[in-house]
Amino acid sequence: MKPKKTVFVTVGTTSFDALIQVVSSQQLCQQFEALGYSKVLLQIGRGVYEPEPISKRGFRLEYYRYKDSIAEDIRKASLIISHAGAGSVLESLGAGKPLIVVINQLLMGNHQMELAYQLYLDGHLLYAKCSNLPGVLSQLDTSILKPFPPGDTSKFSAFLDKAMGLS
């Protein structure tokens, strides 16, 4: 029996309906299934859009709004798709999980995009917009990702300074 693979999608405490709509679409659910994932778990935050749960043989899509901690969902995930919030990104990278960060284009000009893009340039994660997420998934190769260095806060401070153009 094949091990069950899970995609965990998180938008943190924000509202990012466009991401939730695209990852729960029939097209992406079929794509996830074709890639060998048997479960998609969505943390939908404050969003208005609530996806239709799916429960069929070999594939499930479930969602919730909030939990006190998403650490367990991150730990169990085979792939994480996240908004560009620093907390969600760093928690996912800290767990050593393959990560695709999807930029909320309605929030252009904010630090989240700059942070995610710098982490992408440094090889720690993949980067997408809602519109090209299916293409990123079709070329998914998580073996190219470099582990994010754990623990040393001076390295993180230096990284943030670099990402923000302060160094």
C-alpha cells in the first residue's frame, strides 16, 4: 500500500479566497490526485469562500478556518502551499517541508512578497501566483529545494535585512 500523501494549504489569519478557490478547483484536485496526493487539507482563515468538501475513494478535500496551532498539519504534510505570511512560511521551512508560496496580488507592495521572493531566489521554496499555480505543480520537483538553516537568529536577521534591501 502506498503511503498517503497530504497537501496542506494555509492562508493564516488572513482572507485569500483566490488561493482557496484555485486549490479546491476540480482541475487542481485532479492534478493533486495525479501527483499521488490522497488528501488536501485547507486552512481558510477569514475567507468568504468555503469549498465543497470531497470524499471519494482515494481522495479527500477538507477544510477548517483556524486552530490554535497548525504545527501538526505542517508535520503531517507532504507538500505545503502557503500565503506569503512570514509566520506560515518560516514554520513550514523550519519543519523541512517542501513549500510553494502563493502571492496574494491584491497585497502588492508589501514585505511578504519581498520575503517570499528572496527565499525563492535562495532556493528554499517555490513561488507562484494563483494564475500559474497549476503550471508550477505540473513541473513540481521538490528535490531542487535547499533546506532553510535552522535556529541561528543572526542569520535570519541578516536574511530579513537582505530581503528588505537594508544590507
